[in-house]
Amino acid sequence: MAVAMFALVAATVLALLVLVHRYLWRRLVRDTTARGGAARRAGTAAAFVLPLLTVGALVSARAGVPFWLQQVLAWPGYLWLAVLLYLTLAVLAGEAVRPLLRHLLVRRAARKKRPAAEGATGPRPGAARGADDEAAREAAREAAPEGEPVPAGRGGSATATASATATAAQATPAERDRAGRRQPSEAPPAGGPAGPRPVPPSDVSRRLFVARTVAGAAAAVAVGTVGYGTYGVLRGPRVKRVTVPLAKLPRAAHGFRIAVVSDVHLGPTLGRAHTQRIVDTINSTQPDLVAVVGDLVDGSVADLGSAAEPLARLWARHGTYFVTGNHEYFSGAQAWVDHVRELGMRPLENARTELPGFDLAGVNDLAGESEGDGPDFVRALGDRDRTRAAVLLAHQPVVIHDAVKYGVDLQLSGHTHGGQMWPGNLIADQANPTLAGLERYGDTQLYVSRGAGAWGPPVRVGAPSDITVVQLASRQA
């Protein structure tokens, strides 16, 4: 059943990628380049290669390919996935702009023709109507699909008609005979009985101008958005500070500071330098305790052990604690639990410890249930003294209802990334009780960090990364 569901999801994703890339190829390549040209060939090749890189980046880790190859595929594949999202949104928005831009160009062309039709001796009878008819024909040609005939209008110049008639009358018999015997290779007269009226060169150039303008604007918006979002991730997380009052916290523990970091996602794109930035940022806040609430890695200890080494330099008066996230179970959870212990961190595997003024508990992630290693609230919280304040570390916010049941005062979580890339926040908000920030559920408060890294594309849009210093406040103080 699980295999069939995975196959269905994979087939759906692949079909969606094919459809989206075909749509973008039509709008960005076919509509803006000449058939058979170098630009057309390059754009078509990119439409095939880029989605293959994205698929490779998504499946390479699960397929067990060498880590160096994962790194080669990850940067272009994941970045293109982010560009694809915003490029598709921008091109779809451009569909509403296309007819408006064409209409403006047609009106502009009609205004330029009207003074020429009036002439130096003043307006001729029917000139205004002729200009209006010409504008109508221009609009009809713009509305018609490329290559379809457009009927000729009734407008025109009587003088031009008379001139054409006189010219035909003055022609020699041989000239009239040649005109009557049209060669097959010659195009029929525009709007004549022998065939449809061809689209004037001005119409073709106008369509091309509109297509290239919309495509260029969409590409600039997508690349600019992804570039700024990538810079935000590589720059490192910023520090947020939140004060949380706890009714049971004694006066002696007032002001206790917990540095909360989640969703670092060390992997093919974010490595040792990213870890060092996080360590430096946390140590600069001089916290009393560091809480790493899951999704530290996307890969094995063998591949990412060296990238995690700077975590050994985290310093806090009461130490550093760790709980697993769902991505640890994709990467070998027990191996990582053992490794972070070697780095000086203390894993809380459905366990609890007493600190001055409150209990600190941690539960395994829900993803561990498939391995018989899921969250166990009875072990972590079942026999505790409920007169003491309790702070719970749990990767996913959805366990908040269990935390309420067991009398937890504050739950610290991550997992959501705050949506990471708009409009992903709309989906993440529906899947989680709290997307980011502090909210209350009964007598329990829940704080959700946006995370310090990024999964998949190393890009954040509308959801900046953070490390949060949570300061506990006693109501007795």
C-alpha cells in the first residue's frame, strides 16, 4: 500500500513537472524565438535538462548516490526548482498583462495613422471613419491566433481605389496578361478571393514585442526573488528575542534564556560554514541553555559528520540539548543521536531532566513511530511533579495537544520553516496548529521557530530564518 501510494505521488509530481515545463517553453521559448534559431534550440534543451537536474537533486540522497554527486546535482537542481515556482507564477500573472499591452500598442498605432490620413489640406470625408476602421482591424488581428486569416475591413480611400483603377486601365495588354497569370509561388492579393489576408509585419513584430516583454519581466522577477532568498539563507539566521511568562516559574529562574535552533538541514547545499555561522550567532547571545529541536541534518553521519563538528563549540551555562526531527529518521536517527552526544550535546529521547526552577523534557519525532521509536509522553512527563513548570522540546507543533494533556507550560518546536517560500506558508499554515511565533493552547504556550536553514532549495521568501532566544519570566518576580 505504501509503495503504491509513493508511486502515485511520484507519477503525479512528474506529470506536473512535464506540464509546467511545456507551458513555460511555449511562453518563454516558442513565442519569443525564431524557429530553427540558436536561441530556440538552447531554450528547448534547457526545458529538458533543468527538470532532470531537479529530479536528480530530489532523489539522489534516497537513491544512495555518492555524496559528491549529490552536491553537484543539488545546487542547480534545487535552485531551478525555486526559480520554476516564481517563474510560473510570474508568467501566469503575465497572461493578464498581455491583452492590455497589445491593446495599448494598437491604440498607439491608430493614433499615429490618424494625422497622416487627414493630410496637409485638412481632413477628407470619411478619414476619421477610416482610421477607426483601421484600429478595429488592428485589434481583430491582435485577437486572432497567430497564422489565422483576418478579414479586410470596409474602410479605405476612394482616391486610392480610383488611382488603382486608372493604373489598371493604362497598363499594356502584356502587363495585364502577366498579372492574370500569377505564378504558384506568388502570394495572392491581401484579402483577395484567392486566399486569406496575411498578417502584416507590424502585427508580427507587435506580438513578438509583447511576448518578449512579458517573458523578460517574468524572468527578472523570478531570478531576483530567488537570488534575494538565497542570500538570506547563506547570510545566516538572525536573532529573535521572545519573553514568555510562566505561572509556575519561581522568582529565582526569572530571566532564564533558552536559545532555540531548529531545522538547520545540513546537507548537500548547507555545510560546515553554515554550521559555524549558527554556532557563532548562538554563542554571541550568551544563553543559559541551547535547545536543538530537530531536523539538524539531511544525510548520514559518514557524509555530514565533519559539517556538524562546529556544534561541539556551542557553549551555555546549562548545556545543549537535542531532540530528533523527521529528517533524522530519513538519515539514520540512532547514528546521529550517538554522534551529537560525542559533540557534547545531550539527547532527550522521551526523557526529562530537572533544571533550576523548571523541568526540561524532550520527545522523539512522530516519524520515529515507523521504527517503533516515536514520542512517548508517559516516559517523558508521566511521573513528574506538576507543581513545577515544564518546558517541552518537540520537533513538530502538532503534538501540542499531548503537551496540554500532560500539563506542559511551554512547548518549543520547529518543523514548519514558516512556509520557507511564499506561497508555501499557505499550505504549511493548514498543516500545523501554529506556523511560526508564540500562541496559547489552554494553559500551554507553543513557540514555533522558522528554523535556521532550508530544506531543498536553499531559498527563503517571506519566511526569514531565525534563532530565537526565549526568555522565561516569572509572574512572581
